[in-house]
Amino acid sequence: MIRNKILLLGSGELGREVVIALQRLGQYVVAVDSYANAPAMQLANDFEVINMLNGDELDRIVAKHAPDFIVPEVESIRTERFYEYEKMGYKVIPSAKAAHFTMNRKAIRDLASVDLGLKTAKYKYAVNLEELQAGVAYVGMPCVVKPLMSSSGKGQSVIKVERDIKDAWEVAIQGSRGDLMEVIVEEFIDFDYEITLLTLTQNDGNTIFCAPIGHRQASGDYQQSWQPKAMSSGALNTAREMAGKVTESLGGSGIWGVEFFVGKEGVYFSELSPRPHDTGMVTLGGTQNYSEFELHARAILGIPVKEIAQIRNGASSVILAEDEGREFPEFIGVEKAAGVKGSDFILFGKPSTRPNRRMGVAVAFGEENVEDLVKKAKGVAEMIKVKSCD
């Protein structure tokens, strides 16, 4: 296997783990983000600080580094440029179509619902308050409003009564990433639970799946996740079939985080990320023979994975900052947290804090049931306090 140059577009905590996985396979990584000292930059072979929504800047660094692979890890990228890069001979992970479609909820929802006929929540789009009001009337209340481009639940809110509509519009626009000022409003599904189905597509056409991951969200952002999530074989097979259809339509190789709602009315396709998923950080607890990041690295490089084996149960819980700080924070309580058997923690190395910013994750693992492991992981996370520095 040769040493490739990989341009990683996005250098947060997920990108950091991708860098680790790629470097363990002898690769050269250039990490890119909009701010200096991003987590992945601290470990990469080289880095660039640019606005990835500036197409000229994106073109410049692609030409400068001439990478073997372009690996997008965030939403705020001028993804339409990827089609040109593919024409020029660059390999985009998983593919230009996948990266472009899934960075925008409109493109991926229409692909799933209209083109592939997958079961989804009823939905409408809106570019202004009046269209949002019409969309709410169409889908009914309660309903969920999200920016078409965002991450980590930013800009998401629930409309329960008519007076919530204006606030929901403002929250969605403020939480939107990039320069796309459009939202999606969708009916609130009466679901029993939601899952992430990590799906691995490979160069040889062999698509395989990780055990389903359950998760709990607050304000649209993941708080805890656990693997495996118990579900019926019928629901799991349906989710796998749907994930297989949408990833095949988008093409390319890599790990995908495919989200579903599961309820009395069946399995609903929700969202899709063509890269490692935040809920999949539970795999850092050794729940599988390969973490989601190791799977992504192997798919990028064309190293075949024949089996994803579930080794043990696991859970994760986020470590959050409480206030704002401009310097690298101090972590209090790590010695106490380290004393909890069957657990571990990962600190991301983010250079600044803000309220509710994800600064690390605690994991718990073993033979206990996942409910107990979630409690353990949450307990470990709560032992670690983030002390912001001015």
C-alpha cells in the first residue's frame, strides 16, 4: 500500500479520529478548517485555515496539495466544486454526488422520498416566514423546523402552537451554516425510538452494516448513544434495505451515518451523513472489531472489510462546556473519572469554549445491559468539568 495525500475538509473531533485512523495506516493528511488549532490540525501532517465556502480558496488548496483523496467532514463547503474536482481526476469521498446531496437536507430528502420512494415524514420547504406558515399548515402541529444546512442540531426547534412559528424561523436562520437561508418543516413522527445505522460501502460493491446505535438528543444534538440498540429483525432489515438503496444511489466508498425513526407505523428514513457520525463515537469504546473511523479509513484506501463484528456492549455520553473561553480549557475531575472501571474518556482538544460546546466524550463498555452502561457513561461525563480560560 502506498502513502497517499489526503485533504481533510473539516477538522473537528470526528475529523481528529479520522486523522488518527489514517495515520495508523501510514497516510499523509492535510487538515483544513476555518479556524486555527482545530482538533484534527493538532495531529495532521499539515494544515490550512480557509473559508471553505469560498470556492476560489477551495480551488487554491486543492491545486496546492494535489491530494489523492478529498475527504469532506463538515457541511460548510462549496460542495458543487467537487464535481469539477472529479472531472480533474481527484477522488472525492464517498463521491461528489454524495457530498453535495447530503450537505443539504433538501437534496437528500427529495432523493429519498421522491426518487427512491423511501418512507419519510411529510415535509415542506420555506425561504421566508410566510412559506413556513404555509408549510406548518400542510404538515400539521406539532412539527419540526430545521435549516437545510446545519450540524449538531443547530437551528432546530419544535412548533407546538402557532405563536411558535416566528421564533422557529429565526432560530433556524440563525443556526444555518453556510449561505443557504432555507428551512425544512416536517411532521412530528410519533416514534418509539431512533437509531443510527452505520453503513459501510466499499470499492468491491460489498455493503455491510454495524449493529444499530440508539441515541438520545436534546435540542437536536446528541447527548448519549448506545450499541447495540435492540430492535425487531423486521425493522432492522427494513432499515438496512433503505440504507442500502440511498447509499447505492449516491455512490462511492466510506462510512455513512443513516438515521431512522422507528414507530408503530414502521421505519422512517430521517437523515444521512456521508462520513463518521457523532453518535458513532460509542465505537471508540471497543464495541466493534473496527471503530467507525477505522472503517472509514479502510474504505477510503480500498482496504476490504469482510465483517463488522460486535464485540461488547457500549455507551457514550458527551462532555460539555458551560461557558465561554478564548483559550484552551482546563479539565477538572479526570483523575476521579479514570477510577471508574469499564469506562474511558476522550478529550477533543478544542481551543476555545462556549456554552454547550462538545469538548469530549465518555464511553462505558462491557457485558452489562446498555441501559446501565448509559448511566455509567453519563456519570463519568458528569465527573469531568470544563474550566474555561480567558
